[in-house]
Amino acid sequence: MSSPAPPSGAAPTPSLLRPWPQFLDLSALSLPISLSEATYRLTQNLRYFLPNYVVITLLIFLVTLVSRPLSLILFLCIFAAWIYLVFLRDEPLTILDYDIDQKIILGLLAVMTLVALLWTKVWLKLLISLIIGAVIVLIHGILRAPEDSMEDSPYGSLLNVVDSPGGEHASV
């Protein structure tokens, strides 16, 4: 059986990676004009680029494991399982004609990840990589202006007046 098609105007699935050229577009970077604009940009970019931020943070973690090759191989296998079982599948996992609930899969993967962290003793490396990843996410999220920033920005109407020298005037 197939799942019903999403509505034509539906937003893309949030679990999909956004194109890397769009993520790394230097022309979209600018300083925010205020603290509220910075928080707005951060929340919009977190919603839109969350899978990309997760991949970057995981890559940083894997780079910190280069000095421990067995741990690196173990976590590469675990991350491959996470990516395949959670992010790349659209239909339920079926084993011997039995559909496995997504909550069971998430629970097993979480337990497997925690056991691997305890067994390999890489908590400090994980903490350092999470801090570095959070700093990168914070910097990118604040500096990148979302495409829809003019429509949804708290300064949208003010920015429109600034953009057009005559402003928007109603005819009398």
C-alpha cells in the first residue's frame, strides 16, 4: 500500500537536507539590525536548515574521533543506521510481514547510541563537538538572512518604506 500524496501546496518535509550551495551562499549573509532581528533569523534558519546543522555537528563529532579509529567505525555505523532508519524512509519498516512502529525504532537507536557512548568513553569529545557545532549554528543562523525575511520580519513594513524612496502612499 502506498501513502497518500501530500497536498500540492504542502511545505517540504523538514527531515530533508537543504541544498548545500543554498546553505553556504555568501550573498545571503549580513549583520542583523537588532537583537530581535537576530533571534528571528536564528529561529527561521533553525527551522529551515535543521538537518544541515545536524549533519555539520555530526561531521565535527566524527572528525574528533579520528584519533580513535574503532570508535569512529562504530559511530559511523550507528549514524548510518540513524540516517537510513529515521531520515531516509517514507514507509514503515517491515520485518517478516510485521510493521515496526517508528517509536520503537527511535528507542532502540537511542539506547544503542547511549551504550556506544558509554562503552567507548567519548563523552568529552561529544561535548566539545556539540559546543563547536552550536557555535557554528548560532553564527550561521544569525548572519544568514532568510529568503522570506521581508514578508515575515517584524520590520517588514519598515523595510519596505526604506527600500522604496517614495514609500507606499495611498492616492487621495
